[in-house]
Amino acid sequence: MDLRKNRLHDSTLHKTSEERDEYEKDYARLIQSPAFRRLQGKSQVFGAGSGDYYRTRLTHSLEVSQIAREVARRMNGSYPFLAKREHPGLILDPAVVECAALAHDLGHPPFGHKGEEVLNSLLQSHGFAYEGNAQNFRILMFLEKRADSGFGLDLTAATLLAINKYPYSLEEPGRIKGVYASEWEGIGYLRDLWNMPQGCPTLEAQLMDLCDDIAYSTHDIEDGIRAGKIQMNRTFFEDRRLVAHLVQEIVEDRGNYAVGWEQVNIEEMVRRVLAEYLQQWEQIYASCHQEASRTRREMKARWVGLFAGRVGIIDDPVTGWKKVTFVRDGQHDIELLRTMEILKKLAWVTMIKDFRVQRLQKRSEIMLQRLWDSFIEEETGRRIVPPDWIEEHEQQKGKWPWHRFIADYISGMTDGYAEKVYAELYASKTGSIYEMD
């Protein structure tokens, strides 16, 4: 039995005449799923529908998958140990990382990270949690419905574990990222079957995660420049308030400790990276005959190329496992990791923290809270929830309480659909009863 191509529940009753690789089946199941299509209506940074130019969760996922697949292909030619396939978790299959990247954001609710915060807060009052990465597995292993299967999309073990960048159960004390206990049973079983070291993701999961950061730190900045939130001039880049905000975000980000910020003067490095970024922009802007759109694309391409070209594998002395990270001359390139973190924080501070974006997020918080209030009382909520969801609840109510299903229902909404339902319930807007939900 191929442990990587094993499926927890392959209940296919009939086989097609087409001979397809198992990972090709995973790819087809993902891109043909409603959850994947709904990513086109979910926010990345700016609200979905803000403009044709700006990225959504769908275009972001496609870009991450392209970067991850190309990097995996390159690394297979650079690290001979990968060809030995000595351990199922020490393999980089381009098709697997592509699938993982396509699926990595399926669990995000409407309105981006604000939606995740709101749903988590609402569920916590019922003793549950909402976490986007964990919701990925609830969608893939339960909520999505595939023909002839009652077990979600039933993806291969390799793809499921490549999505699992936080290999923990949320039931463990202190965990804020991981997998819900209901899905951890299957994920934990696969990890045990593979003999994975405790707390260590597969190489494919690590690569997917790093390529997600590469996309975020380059593509989202491109959107920010296009929107005018990041102004490409010295007044903006040398503003002491911008520098102070970036330093504050770095210091307060507890997930950043592994980058070794205590070894550098954070403010000094922030100023240096910003100065070098602006200088690069000015040089490219001149060579592109002062065409801003060409300059944006060239800047993005150069930074993606720099980051993707430095991705490599080192031995992790802390875990005894392998680590996918930036590598230069065979050594951990922690300087480039810090640079990427600064660019990520630049995107966060200038866009997410923008007061107009904050107003939109406050609006989305109000909408999600009131949608929850409308649905959470089961007796009245049953009357306004779509019939297929009620049918699903009837089949699963012994296992899943009403409030978990309401969280599933709301989290699956696109930004536009959440606004539509809110308007039907609270706004003075008339709609047609013949509109399809």
C-alpha cells in the first residue's frame, strides 16, 4: 500500500475508464468543489468586489499554487535525498503542493481575518472555537459533498498532510491553531501511519506555508500600491509613524520569535528595508519609462523570484527533522526571512490598519454578529436556513450541535452572499423569493 496515496474513505462505487493519477483526482475534486469556487467571492485584503484588479482568496490561492509547484520542481533537482523517498513526509511532489496551496484558504469565512475573529468569539461562548486552518479540514473531510461519498472530498493522505501546517489538535491546552478534534482523529491516524515526528509538518506542508507568505508579502503589496495605500515616495517611506507601527507589529507578533529579532536592531532594519525597497522602485520606475503599472509588475516579479529562488531545505537542530526555509550558500538565510516579515507587516499596517478598511471591518463585524443572532435560536433559525442545511443537521444533530452548524453555514458564505442575507433580514431592501440561494 502506498501510504501517500492512501485515502481515509474511498467509497467510489464505480471507476471511470480514464486512468488518472491519485493526485490528479485530488486536483479535480478541489477545483470542481463549491468551496473552491466560493473563494472568488471572499476577501483577500480588500473586500471582494472592490475592483477587478484586486486579489480575492481565489486568485491568491492560484498564485500560491503556481509558486509552490515551480519551487517544488526546482528543489527536486537540487536535493538528491528527495529522490530516495526514504520517508513519506520527506518528499516534495509538485502536484501535491499545488493541491495543498489550492486548498489552504478554504476555511476562511467572509470578510477575511475579521470574519474569523468574530466567529471564534461567538463560538467560544458555546465552548467551541473557530479557526480557519481547522475549518479547512472540516470542509475537506465532512462539509463538502462528493458523488458516492459521505466523507467530504476524501483526498489522499499526502494532500491532507500537505495542508496540515499546524499538526496539532485544538483540544490540546494552549493551542490557537491546529485541527478540530473531530478531524484530528483522521489526521492523527495518518501522521501515526507515516511515523511523523510530533509537531513536525511534512516538507510539502512547510513549502506550501512558505509560498503563502511569499505571495502575501509581494502580491498584497502590489495591490496596496495600486490602491494608493502604499505611496511610492520618500515622505511615505520615511514617515516615523509608519516605522513605529511596523516595529510595534513585529514586537507584538508572538509567532515571529523564531526569526531571531532579538539579534538585530528592529527599527534600524525596518528603515533599511524600506529605503532599499523604495530605491529599487525608483530604479525600475526609471527603466520602465515612468509607467507605474509596469513598475508594479516588475517589482512583484523580482521579489517573487528572489524569495522563490532562495527556498531550500536545512536540518532543523531543534526538531531533528528537515526544515523548508530560505537558504543561502547552504546556510539558513534568516536575514531574508526577516525582510519578508517586514514586507508582510508593511502590507498589514498600510492596508488592514487603514481607517477606511477598519470601517469596512467594523461593518462586517456588525453583519456577522446580527446574522448569528438571527440563526442561533434553533426553533426560529430553522425557518430561515436553507432546506439542504436543515436536512444535513437532521442527519448529524446527534454529533454536531446547532451552533456549530450555524458557524459552518455563515463561514461558507461569500462576502456578497453574507451582505445579501443581511439585507434581506435587516435592511429596507426588497428581494425576490425566486432568487436561488
